[in-house]
Amino acid sequence: MGALELSQYDSNTGKLSYVQNVGGGFTDADREWWWENFPLHAPNSMVVLVRGKGRFAEGALRHPEFLRIRTDKLPTDCILKRTSR
């Protein structure tokens, strides 16, 4: 498994737009689950929680790290959370 492609919901267009990739933070069990289950999931159908060590000026996370899948959220709930620097 390489990296997950992350998107966020744009309420102006009603579509998900690409933000960045995340390839770190996966355990061996996570990677095995993705390999076994990914064909069951259509693109843009999963929500994941990711953290980073700050942000670049354009908003992308520095050193993004996968934390977990969020089964309690929909893709339309994925609005970029801006934090103070």
C-alpha cells in the first residue's frame, strides 16, 4: 500500500476536492485491512482522521499521519479545519 489520497468537501461546488496524500501512520494490520477491503469501497466513500505537525501556507499538513477511519462521518462532513498558527 502506498498512500491514501485525501479530499475535503467544498460547499461552493458540492464536490470533494483533492488536498494531499497521507502514507504514514499505518500499522501492519491497517495495511492488511486496506488490501483486503479496498475493492469494497468506492472512491470518496470513506472518512479518515489524519493529524500533522503544522501546516504549510497553502493548508496542506506537514508530515501527515493516518490515525483511524471515521465511520460516524460522511464525506460531506469533511470540511478543512483551520487552526491558528
